[in-house]
Amino acid sequence: MNNNLLPIEIIGGGLAGLSLGLALRRKNVPVKIHDKGGYPKHRVCGEFITGLGATTIDRLGLAPFLKDALHHHSVAWFIGGRATKIQTLPQPALAMGRHQLDQRLADSFVQSGGVLCSNSRITDSLTLPGRIVATGRRKGESSWLGLKIHAFDFPLDRDLELHLGDQCYIGLTRLPLGRVNICGLFAKRDLSAKGAKLLLIYLRAAGLNKLATRLAQADFDADSFCVVAAVGFDRRVSKAKGMSLGDACAMIPPFTGNGMAMAFQSAESALHPVLAYSRGQMDWQTVCMTVQNDLRRRFQTRLVSAHLLHPFLLVPRRQRWLARLTRSRLLPMQTLYSVLH
């Protein structure tokens, strides 16, 4: 370690924390990352990355970690069990399991000389100079539930299927190694089951009986099942003191496919200001203000736009209006895509 560089401590070892930590280590900055879990692990995540530009990939050195990600071009939107829109993406989306991606980043971070503290929780003094919060979803009450599981060799109509139900939507996307990620957002209901059975009864309760019947025949990876019970979405970047990145900074609704890209982009925004702090060129308060302003500039429009569109994906009556507008080409899908990414 270079004793002339101030150390950085990152609370949270997800995409934002690991990619920032690794980029700082390439500049010889002393970095320690705390994560409350261990590696490898599955996370509730769509594992479908849209809006991640070449500049971000280059600045964070992500290319080696994404080299075998699948490139997806099409999305099939389903309402009431029927495909209502086939959307061709203006640029390919990347699909890769978090189980594999996080492990690769964590291994590289440790190999670079970074200190990775697994099963470690830091809950106090989060605003200390040099301490960055990248812990993912913020705590709090929520009426939403996230469910995720992998299936093996499950046939799909398109690269990604997005099914809209009553107070829910769920995406199915192809991943490397013959896997399909199945990840959904559901309004909490008084339902009880374990693993894939919980997903199936939630689908039926939301009126997605055709999809539930299809998935009942799937070969699931039981170890990949995970659930998150406190899911909330933001319409603005966090104004918390100190520095927050990734979902701790702002969480966008998952239908956008932009959450993973935003995690990386937030790390990109923080990289040079944090490096300037470590080199003694900028005080921590100025660094935090600089990063927050850049995050607000990058994310505010897409957060507000996603917040306004989100209710139309959750209520059947509104979904039907959405389908009519799409079929009549009154809803400009390409324009919406560019705004949300």
C-alpha cells in the first residue's frame, strides 16, 4: 500500500462497491470493503443490464468480467397471458447471473490487494471521511416483495419476456450456461410456501395462470431461490449525508432493466472525486457534494420517468390502456427507452 494515499472504506460488496473498490485499487488506493454476506451468493436481481455504455465499461475496467455475458436484442411484453408488443432494443442488453459476476469482481478485488471483509456489518458512523455506503436497498416498510429463481433450459419466446399481472410483473431472461433467470416484483399477500412454490402461488394470485402453468414444468435450481421483503423505489437521488452509491443512492423500478447499470454508473461518478480525496487534493465534504450532484444529473430524469410509468404496469385496467397505446403506436417505445436509460 502507498502510505501517502488516504484509505477508503466501502460498506457493501455489490456491483457498485466492488467495481469502485477494484478501480481504486488499480490506482494503488488502500481499500477495504465490508459485506454483510459471503461469496458466491444469489441476489434478487433481473440480471438484465440495459443502458450500460462503453465509456463506463472502459473507465471501470469491466470488460473482462462481462466477456461471456449474453447479448439480448428483443423483449416480449405479455398482458393477460398474451404477447402484446415485441420490442427491439436500440442497443443490445447484457445478461449475466449475479452469482457469477459478483464472485468475479470479488476475486479480482482481493487479488489486487484489496481487503474484503465478508459477513461484516458496519452500521455506525457512516458519514466518516473516506467511508462510502453501497449497501443496496435502504431499510424501511414496504408493500412489495421481490422473488427470484433460476430454471434450466426453459424455452422463451424472446430474449426477455416481461409479464404484467395484478399488482405484479415478472421478467424471464436467458443467461449463460443454459439458465433462465425468473425475477418478479409482487404486492405482498397473505400467502405461504417455500422456494419455487411460493413464486407459483404468487403468480396465480396475480392472475398469471398461463405463466404459472408453464413454470410448473420447469427444472428449477433450488439453491438460486431468494426473496427480499423490503422493496421501495425512489423518484430522486438520496440526500443522505456522506456518500451513497448503487441502490443506496437511488433504486429504480426493475422493469427498466437499468438497476445494474446505475450501480456501475454511480461507481464511475465516484471514482475520480474519491481518488482526488485519497491523494489529498479534495476534502471529503466537497467530494460527497460533487458525487451527489453528478448522480442527480445522471439519474434524475430517468427516476422521475420510471416513477410516473410504473403504476401503469401494475393495474390491469391501466395495462390494457398501455397495450392499446403501444399497438396504435401512440406510445413511443424508443423514446421511453432513451429517457429511462
